[in-house]
Amino acid sequence: GESQDRFRPSAAMLGRALGRVAAHEIHHVLTGSGAHDDEGLMKRSFDRRDLCGSELSFSGGSVRRLRASLGTTREQAAARAKTIADD
């Protein structure tokens, strides 16, 4: 309707939306995958609520794919932290 045509996001909302789109695309680059999820930051498409709402995050599967692609499973990260602490 007419009220939707007049929607003007604030600078903060625009920044949030751009950050979410950037995070989505960076995930694709880092994982080397075009995979999408049914929900969260790796959905195939976003609506205004996804882009401007108060909360949107990576799903557990997206986090696991990212950690696997970067070689940063929880165990590997803990081992690295211990090595750094021991030095």
C-alpha cells in the first residue's frame, strides 16, 4: 500500500540491513559455498523484517560450515587458545 511506498529507513536501520547482507555474502566467500538455510542470515532472500528487525543470526548449520571451512572447530579453537596461553 501507500504506507509501504513511503517507508524510509533510518541510518541505523540501513546500516543494520547492509551489515546483514554483507555477513551473508562474506559467509559464501569464506565457505566457498552457495548453500542457503531455511532461516537466519543464510536464507535465500530477506524481507524488511529480516533486514531491519532487532535480531537475525547464523543458524547452527551455518556456523558449523564456516568453522569447518576455516578449520576452527571448537576443539581446534580451544587447542589454539591453550597453546597461546602456554607460551
